[in-house]
Amino acid sequence: MFGKIKTTFSHFRKEDFSPWSGRNEAIIIFAAWAVPAFLFILLVHLLAKYRSVEYFTQAIAEGIGPHLWNVIGVFGFFLFGAALLFPSRTYLAFAANRILVNTYAIGSLMFGILFGQLVTGLSNATLEKWKLWLFGFAFVVLFLVVFIINLFTWYLSFLIYCEKGKTSFISKIEQLGVGSRIAISLLIMLLPVCLMFAER
């Protein structure tokens, strides 16, 4: 079985999966959304000493809800799977790319908000020094996991579409048999849907 799988995917090369050429796009999108969000949290924290910031805090609370990210992300995964099933349909790859990039941007915004809240929260914390370090380390690990999960949405958008034409990844997918594409597509489309309903 494993030999057959290896033969089926033997035409793929590691260069087909390398995100290095698109790293600038990922950095720019993340910085454009996360940095302003982080600075906004710091500004609200400073303003709270002089005036009411209830309106801003409500906006912040709405900005960190994971539901929007989950729903749009699932839609993006569904389109990604559809683009793998029909690799010659460029519009599917384009749609998947746009949805996943937007998901990544939303996740970057939430990351900036959460990180800002962490920094301002720890600065006001009255914990013992060792507890502060412990909580700080735990949050750093948690934020790293969240960052990687969000970055994965951008990575999928990078794999599926580029403005210069088909990516090498999608070209290799096109060479697979229909049965293999159906299996991969169903896995990608159904897994996030199942995970989302499992959270409810």
C-alpha cells in the first residue's frame, strides 16, 4: 500500500511545497494587520487612564471572536479541496487563494489584538515574579501555536494559486489520477467541517 502511494506521488518535488518565494507576502500581510491591532490595544490601554473606552473595548471583544475565522477558514478549505479536484479550473484556485488570504489577514488581526491584551494584562498583573514568568512562557507557547495555525492558511493560499499562472504544486496535482484527487479533495473538504461541528 505504502509503495503504491509513494509511486503515485513520486513526481512531486520538495520545491513544489517550498513557501520561500512568497515569504514577503506573508510578512507584509501579517504586519499590516497585526501591528496596527497591537498598537491600537496599547493606545486604548493608555486612553483608559483619562477617559471612558467602553466603545473601544466592545470593538476589541468583537475582534477576537474565533467564529468568523473558523467559518471563513472552512469555506477556504472547501474551495481548496475543490481546486484540487478540478485543477484546470483556475477560478476555483483563485477563489480559494482569496478566501484563505483573507482568513490569514483576519487571523493576523486577532493575533495582534490578543498579543496586545497579553502585554497590557501582564503589565497590570499583581502576580509573584515566578508566576508572571510562568504565565508569560505559557502564553508565548500558545501564541506560537496560534501563529502557526494561522500561517498555515496563508501557506495553502500560496500552494494553490499565483498570478503568473499555475503553481508547480497544482500542476503536479493535475497529473494525478481522478481517484487520487477525489480522495485528497474529500479529506481536505470534510476534515475542517467535521472539526468545526465537533467544537459546537
